[in-house]
Amino acid sequence: MDNPAPEPENFRKVKHTNQLETYFYPGLFMDEHMNYTWKDINIGHVQVKVHGRHGSESATYAETGQVVWPASEVLSHYLLHHSHLVQSRSVLELGAGVGLPGLVAAKLTKEPSSVVLTDQSEVVLELLQKNTEANFNGDTDGPKCALLDWGVDLEEFKKTHGTFDLIIGADIIYWMEQEGMAEPLFQTVSMLLSKKVDAMFLLCHHVRSAEMFQSIRDIASKFNLLCAEVGKDDLPAACSDILGNVPLQLLTFTPKDADIII
């Protein structure tokens, strides 16, 4: 049997509180050359200034946290067309990257400070903070940015930021070994989702395998979350071109004892 390829020197295992080991390479979400540009992205009438890599076709695997991916645009359009999901509600974005959906949510609510955008990479978080300040002119009442590694120090995060009525994520699960990312993800959602009857987690992701949906649904169920798919006909017409080119799926997750309100 061939020996496995050596791990990069700064490749490390991360032990999550659920006792599952996942792997994190600090360079995974970094563009070491900082080849970023500013771009105005229009989601309906909402305009968001985004500093990052533009054009996912030119992005490498090492730049996933700095690109506006199609899933984030679809999720953003969905939030615009269902603005009641964010108005007067607390919102958390997981794996925010450049933060497009979270920034759209913050612009749709009268209380942008109730929106928290998170990422587990400090380098990406710096970029996210820059985007937040650009869209809210450094307003102290604007959305917050915070470091969050799924499944790690959740009680401390909860003490600092509280729980959230809406949690969102765009293309944040992509390993073939779904349990490695999904279990810490849904552990985090379960811990940080508020107890309100209409609390919800919205996940828009690129369907990379036929088994992905079932795997995600099964793991969510372990954390008492009921999964449902938003039908393509229920997605905004503005998403039609994107959906015609990329196999995306929008999923809702609610506590099993709550009704789904969309």
C-alpha cells in the first residue's frame, strides 16, 4: 500500500467538543497574495460592497473563504424576498467568508447590530470586518464580526452573543466525509438557535453528491432539527440563471417540535 501524502507542516487536527476530529489547514481559506478587489453586488434594491476574489471560476481551493459563491447570492435573494425572516430578529451567519448574505440581512433590518457574522479563520475575519465597515461606515451600531469554530467554546460564544432567531449559511459543507463538518455545524446550530417557535437555520449549498441531502438530514436529526427543502419554484426568479448553471439546494432546519414558518 502506498504511503499517504505528507501533511503540510502547519496542518493540524482540531478536536471538537463532540469528540469528532476534523482537519484544518490555516492556508485553506487564505489568498496569501491578497489579490482582492472591490465590487458592488446588487441583490434587488440592496447594494453590498464586497472586497474579495470575484469570479469563482478563477478561485483556487485555497480561496474559498474570499469568493462570492453562487449559493451566497441565492441565499441573499431569498432573504430579500422573505425579509420577515430578518426584520426585528437576531441573525447569525456561519462560515460567512466575505459576508454577502449576512450583510444583506443587516441591511434589511432596522437593527443591524442584531446581526453577527462569523468565520473560523482569523485571516478571513479581517476581510469580513473590512466589508462590514465599508457597508456600514464603521457604525458602532452595525453588524458584528466574531471568530467561531463550530463545536468549540459554544457556551462562551453564547454568553457573549446570545442565541439567534435565524442562522444562515451558504456553501459551508463540502467535504465528502460529511460527518467531519456537519456534526460540529449542527451541534453549533442546536446550541445557538433561539427557542422561539419560528427560529430557523437556512442552509444553501452546492449539491456535490447524490447522498449529500440524506446525510445532512440524518445528522441534523441527531440534534433534534427537522430538515425540509425549499422547492425550486419557491426561489426568487432572480436566481434562475444561477440555478440553471449550478446545482444548488436551499434547506430549512427547525426544531422538531416547532412549525416551519417561511
